[in-house]
Amino acid sequence: MAAPIISCDASSRRRLAIGVGLAASWSLVGCGTSTTLNGAGASFPAAIYQRWFQDLASQGLRVNYQSVGSGAGVRQFQSRTVDFAASDVPMKAEEIAKVPQGVVQVPMTAGAIAVAYHLKGCELKLSQAQLVDIFLGKISNFSQLGCAAKPIKVVHRSDGSGTTANFTAHLAAISPAWKSGVGTGKTVKWPTGIGAKGNEGVAAQLNQVEGGIGYVEAAFVKEPLQAAALTNASGQLVKADLASEQEALASIDLGPDLTGSNPNPIKGYPIVTFSWILFYQTGNGSKHEALTKAFNYALSDQAQAMAPGLGFISLPADVLAKGRTALAGIKP
């Protein structure tokens, strides 16, 4: 997508529309020298990244971000075709070993994975067993869940996805059958359903299919879709809202390398995750200054305050502090 030209006045910048899920870029013309950064990866945080990148245009930075999924983002990062990548799952040691420049992984935002469905008049409250059985194909009609009779049509991701990795990690944590059968990862062999690309694609498919059910980042749940209440590890039925998401996020110990997770929290909404930006530790060259400026802004209180309004979770103060320290560790 060609970069729109943005004039220097604030009113013109406010008129810029963001298309979530599409490649987005902003170019500043006539306001001094502009710098371009190119990134690719997770669709889960695309909405908030695009909002931040719009703000960066007023600071002389142009950011191109391709919402292609975590798996594709990591591959582009390894092949050095981007300046940064985004992933909802941290890179593993064997993946990092393929990046001779070294890798710094910084949590940049967080959110909940919702079980979204399209059936008017149905208020789903799912036990852990029911959740697993839907995606195993053992529950195939909404009547089995206490709603009006309607065949269930499962929609899952078709691309390599951090959202899938986190969702299947939760299913494996609550079900030995899922763990030993389907397993976990950015891609799995789904027992049932149809695939769609990106959070955007799953949400679009669900919007078109009455009786559809799938998993997406909570920000993608909009009418006519609804989000099911899920059961956490303490047996409480919980809906995804800011308070329940923050409570669950607080249970995650990121550890010294800032890559921790908790696939089955005792308190709060049971499927929450951080999302990471991947940086080269060295070899950033002329892009180093722009990278640190752009993502220090993303880790600022101002930028993080936008998260709830966009369907995400503002990072806790201690995580922000650790993130800023980690970002300072990248070199030219």
C-alpha cells in the first residue's frame, strides 16, 4: 500500500484513517528529514501498533508494518528483510541461534484472547471441558451448550500465529487429551473447522457465518460477535474485561529475559498474553536512533494509556521499566 502524504498541520493528521490488518505506513513531508522503519509480524497487536505509528509521523518517523502473523514475522526477522518484528510468542533458543546479530525481545503490549461466536440470543458460559470439546469437534451444536439449536462452525487460524500458540497452550494446560493429541504451537493440525488468515481474517469469517465460533484478540470482538465467559483455574466463570485481564496479567512472571507466560492463571480471565517486539541486538546501523525513539514512545505512559480504548491492556509500571532497560541494550 502506498504511503499517504501527511501535511504538517495537526488537523490533517487527525483525518488519517487507519485500516487494521493492512500494511500501514505514514510519511511526513515538509517537516524535516524523515526516517523509515520496516517491520512485520503479529496481527494480534496490529491495531495499537498502527495507532502508535500514526503518532510517530508527527515526530518525523515513518513506520511500515505488515500484519502477516507471528510466524511470518519471525521468518522475515531471521532473513534480515525487516528492521524489527512482532510476535505474540517469544523466539526460542533455536530460532535466536539463526540470528547472528543477537536478539532483544521487549514486551510492548498485552491483551486477551477471546472465544468469539456469532449467534444472537446466546450467552455462552463455558467450562474448561466444554471449551476443549468445541475445538476437538465433540460439541457440534449450540444446543449442547444451553442455547438454541444451531450447528457450530469452528474457525481457526490458517497461518503461523502467536495467537494460536497462546490459545493452544491454554487448551493443553486444561486438557491432557488436547496436550497429548493436538498439542501446541503457532500451527497445529486442527481436529475440526476452517482456517482464516490473521485475527482480521478469523473475525471476518465469523461475521459472515451464523453459528461460527473461533478465537481472536479481544479487540476484534464487535457486533454481531460476542465473547464467551470462560472458566479459570480456580473454577470461576470470567468475562474478558479490563479488570479481569489485568488481574490475570499480574500473575505472569516474565523472568529476567522478559519472555514468561501463564497459560492457565488462577485469577482473572484465563487467556492473556504479552506481545513482543523483536530487535537485533547489534547491526542496527543508521536505524538505531529511529528504533529507540519509536519504541521508547511505545513504552511511554502516554502511548500505553491508549491501550484500553483500543482493546488492549496497559503494561504494568515494572514491566515498562524493564522494557525500557532492555530497549537500551540494542546497539547500532
